[in-house]
Amino acid sequence: MRDAWLAASARCAIASIGPTASETIREEGLPVDIEPEHPKMGHLAQAVARDALAVLQKKREA
């Protein structure tokens, strides 16, 4: 089940709120596609709104 879930993540935009969360996400074998400059929820929401579509388009093209 884990392998299928990791494979499915290749079709998702994965966002992290900050460096500590990003480290944990990467340790689980996932890429971090979006991480805001400041580890605050508002900054994360803005980064996702700004970048998620481009991330998804790039992943679909790969």
C-alpha cells in the first residue's frame, strides 16, 4: 500500500509549512514541491495558491 501511495504522490503537489516539516516529509520518501519563505499558515496558503497549478502542470508533463 505504501508504494502505491508514494507513486500516487507523483501526481500531487506536496506543500510543507516549513523546514522541519519538509525534512520529515522527505524522510518518508516524498518530494516537497512548495515551501513558503516564512513558516506561517498564511504564507503557506499564499504559496500554494500561487505555485500549485504550475507544479501540477510540470508533474503531468513529466
